[in-house]
Amino acid sequence: MGRAAARRRRGCGEPAAGGLSAVLLRATLPESRLGPAYALDASLQEIVYAAGPGLVYLSAALLVPQAALVSAAVLGLAGAVWLAGSRPSRRWRPAPRRPDAGGRRDSPLRSAGMRRLLLALLGVGAALGALNVAALAAAERHRAGWLAAALPMALSAAGIAGGAVYHRWYRPGGDPWRRLTWLTAAFAACWLPLLVFDPPPAVAVVLVAPVGICFIPLLTIACRLVDLLAPPGRGTEANTWLVAAFGASVALGHLAGEAGGSYAVPACTATAAVAVLLTAGRRPGVPREG
């Protein structure tokens, strides 16, 4: 049960719904409020991930294991219907698509900056996916079964706090690519204490919190960069690529984690994300936030 719950922890939302919600936020809010809105959206997702494992265990204990699956399906369907019927969804219309000089579609993936951003997020997402396997391995090493769910839950709870701080202190303007690079470097550095010390369970729960605190601002800035890098009329596709790439990277992180089951895998994939942002060719031209 613990292994299954840990593996279900994060999918970063379904690609279609995740991309649509980001586009609707951009269509509904002014530029100056998009940063806090993305932080709030990511924090709300973290509430689900923080409370989800506990609710799964509770429903299985009080009812039957299938109750968690049925509840998730019902809530997901209700949320999808509500989103589709909301006023922003009904009123939203895509911007006209502009082909390039050769008449081809101006795909978001033709942007070098977008490709580098997605590649960096592969490392970030893989680190989170590998954490689930590392948590299971740590629970077995320390004979503490609760740790398998506690580590992902602690990261998500800390992510909520990080999103709140980012929402409170966010100021528009500046260089979002530089912000993303610094936050990704901090995200990678926060894995080192877990890797070096392999701490006992209670200490590990505390040490994983800084990872979560860095993650939500990092993801928020990545969403803003997608807005800035996407060609006109391609916002939905660009946001869908972001969510799909992140979800796929979490799955790859699970597979990589199976090879070692240690904190080395998330530390290495997060460091690779920093390397992509720092060294993968010339820094892309990204507009400054308005």
C-alpha cells in the first residue's frame, strides 16, 4: 500500500487541464498578477499532494481500498466539468496563429529557449519522481514504513509555504531566466544534506522541506517563461508541452530511482537541470517581465 501511494503522488496535473488552466489565468488576469496567480495555482496542487497520501490511507482503513480510486475519479470529473463550464472557459478565444515567412506553423518547440526550459524541467521533475523511490528505500533502511509517505508529504507541505512566500514578496520585473537559474541551483543544493548524511527518519523529513520551498517558486517562474517564450496563438500548446514534459520526467525519475534507491539520483538530476540552464549554449533572449 505504501509503495503504491508513493508512486501515485505526483503527475503535475493532466497535460490538457494543466495547460488550459495556465492559459485561462493569462487570459483573465493582468500581467502584474500572473506571477502570484501561478504561485497560488501550484500551491493548491501541492495541498492535494500533501494531503493525498494520508487520505488514501484513511479511506482504505475506514472503508475499502477502492474508495480512494472512486473518490479521485468523482472529484476529477466534477472539477473538469466545473472548469469547462466556468465563465473564463466559455469566453476564452485563442489568439490568431502567425506562420513564419515560409508559411510553417510557429511551434513553441522551435524556440531554443523553450527547448532548454523543457530540458531543465526534465531534471527537476526527475528529481521529484526519484524522491518517491528514495523515500521507500530510506523507509526500508531505517525500518520506518511511515517515511515512504512522510517525505513526499513534507516536501509538498513545504512547497505550500514556499508558494505563499513567493506570492507575498513577488514583484514584477527583472530577468526571469536568471531567477529560474538561481532557484534551480538552490533546489539542487538542498538535496546535498540528504545525500551526504542519509539522516534518520525525523531529520530527513525536516531536511526535505527546503527542497519543497524552492520548488513552487521555481515552477512559477517556469510558467511565466513559457508565457514569454510562446509565439502568439500558441500559448495552450506551449503550456501543454510544459506540463507533459514535467509529468514524463517524474515517470523517468521513478525508473532512474529504481536503479539505486538513494538520494543520489534526485541530487544528480537536479544538478543536471542547473547545468542545462548555465551551459547549454548562449543564454536565450527572454523578454523582461512587465
